[in-house]
Amino acid sequence: MTKIEILGTGCAKCARLYANVEQAVKDLGITAEVVKVEDLDAIVESGVMMTPALFINGEIVAEGRVPPVDEIKAMLAE
């Protein structure tokens, strides 16, 4: 199962990234665990310098921006 983590403090961009991830997962018809990480200490420990950040299976794939749904789908298809 794919694990997707959205790291951010709950800002509007973080919410938009979460919505984009959910749409990408739905469009692809895959099963994924989508987790929001809002704890500042956990975010810092992960090495993220800018939020929102997107991790797929423990690997950072986007930081400091909100990728569009199509880009997230391409990331998940890799």
C-alpha cells in the first residue's frame, strides 16, 4: 500500500495539497494511506524547510509548493 504524507501546519496551501492528493488517489483508483503531519517537531525532524511538503513512501517529492492533481498522479504512477 502506498503511504502519502502531507506535512504542514494546517495552512490553506496544506489543505489544498491534501485535497489534490485525495483527488489524485481517487482518479487513479488506488489504495493509499493518506496522513496529515501537522506537528512542528515531526516536520522539522523530517528535514522539511518549507511547507507544505509531500512525501510518497518516505521520499520527499514536493516541498514549499502545491503540485496540481495531474503532477501528483504522475508521481504516484512511478
